Amino acid sequence: MPKQSDPSAQLAEADASAIIAMAWQDDTPFEAIELQFGLSESAVVALMRSALKARSFRLWRTRVRGRMAKHQTRQSSAMRDPSGTLEAIRQDLSDAQETFPLPPSPLTRASLR
């Protein structure tokens, strides 16, 4: 069986770093990573295995395995929502994006002079 190439070899360093950060976040599902970067859950696991130290990978894998928040389709089926399709997930993710206004800053041009 031919050995697959390293998944991080095809990604830019910034993309690999962003994927690793998203994978560590508890509230970012694998489906969101797939929509943004085109990597399936197994490809993300392979990337994490190649990028992290062995102990860090084991900690991450133990933390992520079976976690409802990392699997959008499991979340929707748990809520009795039959729309577990990729298109429904895309719609849910686009609807969930909110803009948060920045708090007013006490800095003014006069105070910076």
C-alpha cells in the first residue's frame, strides 16, 4: 500500500497553523474546518499527528474523541434535526456568524500627541 504524503506539505504554514488552532478549539466542528480548508476529519487527524509531539497528539485526540461539539452532524441529530446534510451545515454556519462591535476607545488623536 503506498504511503500517503504528509498533509501539512500541501498547506501553507499559516493555513496549517490555523487548522491546528481550530482543531484545538472545543467549539469548532470538523465540518467548519472542512468547509474552510477542504480537509476531512481524517485529514485533520493526520495533520495533527504529523505537526504535534506524540504526547500533545494523544492529549488532543483523547479530548476530541466523541466530543459532541466537534461533530456538527452529531449535534444536529442530537437535537432531533434531520438536516445533517453538508448544505444545511453550511447554512447553519453562515447564519451563526455575528459581528460584535468594538467597545469605545478612550484614545483620541489629541491624546496621542
